[in-house]
Amino acid sequence: MTELAPMDFHPRPRAGEARPWAFPAPERGTLGNGLTVLRCHRPGQQVVAVEVVLDAPLDAEPAGLDGVATIMARAFSEGTDKHSAEEFAAELERSGATLDAHADHPGVRLSLEVPASRLQKGLGLLADALRAPAFADGEIERLVRNRLDEIPHETANPARRAAKELSRQLFPADSRMSRPRQGTEETVAGIDSAAVRAFYEKHVRPATATAVVVGDLTGIDLDALLADTLGAWTGSAAEPRPVPPVTADDTGRVVIVDRPGAVQTQLLIGRVGPDRHDRVWPAQVLGTYSLGGTLTSRLDRVLREEKGYTYGVRAFAQVLRSAPDGTGAAMLAISGSVDTPNTGPALQDLWTVLRTLAEGGLTDAERDVAVQNLVGVAPLKYETAAAVASTLADQVEQHLPDDYQATLYRQLAATGTVEATAAVVNAFPVDRLVTVLVGDAAQIAEPVRALGIGEVSVVAAE
């Protein structure tokens, strides 16, 4: 038998020294036309991300035309004074670029991603879309039809229907926040190209806009590119719009959106709380994550693992609109779905979790897991230029300093268990929560009434 020669193994690689990480700091400047620019050089990121933040909030939409901001946002990529809609799409494709846009309460956002080697072409197309959008009658009519086709599908989606009802319940009827972000069938049907152009001309201008550019800028004269593209966009000077205060009614109550025969009940439990300008925000983030931010959080451990009521329940805070003077607000909510027969027991156990949290608090282990998941994996979250650009644009929309995200991670790491407990208990008081249930009212109404968590009313599903 032949003896095998000894094998030489390659040395096992060893872990290197951990390098300190911080969220990247942008450089801030202003173009001659008044456009604010934030740039962030990210070596190796050959796909450059550009975010443009427009001061065109939903509460600026004319009465009866809810959804015009959304139609305008979608129409930015549907032709300019240089290209038809088809030609514009072809130019984007030839550049390897994508251009998306959406409207939300703070304003309208355009998002461009383009290879660094074709940044000039991509910025040129973006500038054309902002400078001279065509808003052709036929394209606007098509976008309106598409939006009208989407609305019935959204109404049929239990999660979307619950979100719509919660907004209607929390905010006054005359508040834009009480109504669907992208409009209703009645308001969208009244939108035409004249309405879109009027909204554009009144609210879209470089003087109140910000562009965020993130990626590998090695060898790129960004100042020259911006001057030739976005710098050619002109418009009248104007002061940013004042931010109206957010008011909400979080009197504890339950609203059932009746879906006869539904085999599951969609839960959405919420109220309005402080935004990121409040000093409690870091502790609230930690506490909310410990309550329902992941599969190992307390809500999931009880409702999913122990009781088997659901595939998952999440707690979260979503900024609605932000302002440095404290008039901003965030939606604090718990969402998930449970099988219809266990709707009552699931809600009872959920309230028990909240009461137990108020009585006994979070554990140090829960706090440590939250810090590790939120802070420890942050470098992975921001591996792409698009992720960095989106967060910087969020900071612009929410009137936050450029170093906010970096500061937040330091604050999260320094927040203790007691602080996180107090913040999450204040965020979800058991007697100040509006509960929306989308499900079969005939089966779930009486068990829910028996819980005593608030007056129960039933509305039609539409």
C-alpha cells in the first residue's frame, strides 16, 4: 500500500484588529442657483447615489387634489423638453441608471443611481427632469389611471387598510395626515396636467431643494458636473414652508374594520409620539426594538413562540414630520396579524406584555441585544452608497444636523436599561392606544369588548 505524502495546509487566516466605524460625515455647499448640496466620498462605491429633496409636502396640496404630489413625482421621469417619455427611459437605460421618485408628508424625493463613469449623463437627465418636466396630457392621464387602478388593491390589503384607518382615527379630519398619502379615488380622478404643473411651479425650485451625492468621487470634478447639470436649474427664491404642528387624539379605543369571513385579523395599534429632535428618541428606539423589533423581542417571544398566535408582531417608530421646535411627530405602533379565533386572546396577551413591561421593566440582556443589533451591524447597513444617501436625505427632510446619525449611534450605545424601559413604557401606555383590527367583526367584536381596552366600534371595509 502506497504511503500518502503529508499535506501542507494553508495557514488559517486570523482576524485583524477591529477598525472604528462612524456614519460618514458629508461636506455641505451651495450652488449658484441656491441648491444646497451634500456630498460624501465613499471609496469603492462605483454606483453613485443621488437624492434630491424637494420642499413640496403633502399639506401643500390644493384642497380636493390629494395625490397631486404623487402624480407629479411619478411624472418627473415621463419626458422633458428634450426627450419624450420613451426616449427619457431609453437614455436612463443606456446610462445604466435608475430614477425613482415618491411623495410623502415632508416633501417629494427623487432618487438616482448611476455608475460613476456615467455620472455626468445621469445628473444631466436628473437635471432635465427637475428643470423642464414635460407633464404631457397623455402621460398624466395614464399616471392618473394607473393610480386609480392601485387604490382598490390597496383597500383589499388588510395592512394598508389598517394604516388608512389608523390615520383617520388619530388625526383631525382637516389634517392632511388623516387622509391617504397618495389620494383617494375622488381626489385623484380630478388631477390633470394643469394641476400637476401648477403644483410644480408653486413648490419646486432649487432655492428650497437639497441634493445629496454619495459614491466614489475619485477623479470626478463634481463641482463642474453639478454646475453644468443641476446648477442650470433655475427658479424663484422662496423661504421654506412653515411646518404646521401635529395634533392627534390617542384616546384608548378599538375600531374594527369589518371583513366578513376573514380567517385572520390584521392588528395595528398606535399613537403619536416625539420625533428625532426629542432627547428621548435614542432611549425610545432601544426600548421599542426590545419590545418588538426582531424575532427575539418580547412580543414575538410571547405571541409567536409561546402561544403560536402569529408569524410575527413588530413594534416601531416612524417619523411623520419633523421640526426643531418640537412640533414634529412620529407614529409609534405595533403591527401584526393573528388567526381570527385567537384575536381576543392575542390582544389580551399583548396588553399583558405591555403591563408587565411597565411593572418589571426590560432586562439588561434585552437592552444589550438591542444595542448589538442596532449599533453593531450598522456598518453592514450602510455598505451601499444608496443607503448612506437615503439616510442623509432623511436628515435633511427632518431638519437634523449633518452629524445626527453618527451621534445617534453613540447615544444608543450609552443608553442604559432603565432609560430604555421608561421610554418604551411612555411610548406605549396601555390606556392611550388606538387599536385598529381588520377582520370578521361577527367573530371578534365580543371577545375584544370583553377585554376592556377601550370602546369598540365597527366600520365597513369599503
